[in-house]
Amino acid sequence: MDAEMTGESPAGVVGVYVDREGRVIASVSDFDQSGYGGFTLLESQERRAKPKLERAVVDAYCSHVVFNALDAYDFTEIVSKLSGMMTFIPVGHGRESTI
């Protein structure tokens, strides 16, 4: 059993984007058990989840015509200019988020 897993549940991370009124705009998860060199499993999952969450936020706010014309850099820039909050919740890791 992987050291980062507790019980029978795999360790993962859930990312949530909440607007300034407290509404959930988008959420994503990453339970992939592969890590990147030099990073813990949780850090690797958060690094994968962040661009997925940025993409989901822009998808929630934009028309599909505009969304399809954008790339990962655009998603990051757009989300950075919004007034919401991005939060990552560890599941099965037994410690707090690193991002």
C-alpha cells in the first residue's frame, strides 16, 4: 500500500473555485497516484489540479466559442484577474494543502 494512502481510500486532492459571493463556480479532482520527482504526492496532485481548475472556471464563465480559442496561459491569466478564491482540499493525505 502507498505510504500516502490511508485505509482503503486513495489519496487525492479536490480543487474548488468560489466567487466572492460564496458560490461554487467550478470543482475538479486529482486522485492520480503518480508523483513528480522532488514533489510529494499531494504537491504533484495539486500541481495537476490547478490548471484543470483554471480551465473549468473559464469554461463556466465563457461561451464555448471563446473558450475554444484560449490556451492554458490564457486560463491562468483570466483566473488571476477574477475576484474569486481557489482552494485545494487534500483527501486521504492527513495534512493541509500546499498551494
